[in-house]
Amino acid sequence: MTEYTIRETHVLRAPIDTVWNVVDDTSRYAEWVDGVLAVTGDHGRARVGATYSEHNRTLGPLTTQSVWTVEEVTAPTRRRDSGSGFAPLQNMVNTFVFAPVGADSTSMTYEVSFTLCLGPLTAPVGFILRQALAAEFRRSMRRLETVARAEAAMDRIAGAR
């Protein structure tokens, strides 16, 4: 088995608390996580030991059902979940790390680690996965930024009333 870790970092132009409120709500993943077609079961706010499930796009027209277990929650700076349902990827762990950048921006690191065992195909498939997942993470973070900015604007409007 070969272990892989893919990591992307982006500064989102939205406050950390607003970003966290979106990420911490497992029912909202289809709004911003590229590749999530629908959240098919959730528990709302993430809590250690709870699970949520998704219908995901994989390669091309292929889809899968995944189940995630929340492993760690350190609001508003870190979240780690383990997932299954992405064969041939095994031991999948997804980690989000956040840090404030001034009052109105947030640095986000989106990381996934997994093992892959496909014999002689492991290296070429691993290379393709690295490229595809890194691009997916960048799209997800841009979508999260859009959602969080809209939420921050709504919060400002509500606060002005």
C-alpha cells in the first residue's frame, strides 16, 4: 500500500467564524464541497463520533456513496473526519485547518490522506488522483469563500436592522 497526502491552502475573504459556521454544518457540504452531489444523511453541527453520508462524484460519470465519521473538532480552527466508500482508496482522512488573517479573512488548509493499493497501477493512478484532488480542493475553497461571503453580508444586513 502506498500512502498519499494532498494538501491545498487558500485565503478566503471571509471571517473565520463565518467560515467555520458553514464548514461545521455537515448538512451544507453539497453547497461548497466540489464532488458532493448531495448530503444524504447528516447530524447538523459536527460532533466527535457522529456520522454523515454523501452521494459523491468520483471519476467522469461514476458516483459513490460515502460515510464520514467526525474524529476531531476544535472550533473554529480544526476539523478531522475519516471516510469510507471511495474504493480503491482506503484509510481516508479529511482535515480542515483554519487561521484568521486579519479581521475579515481566513487561511484554510484542505488536506486528505489515504492509502492506495493497485499493484503496478498504484503510481499512475496516484499521480492522476493528486492532480484531480488538488484541483477539486481549490474549487471547493473558492465555493466556500462565496458561500461564507454571502453569509457575512447577510449577517451585516441583519445587524444593521
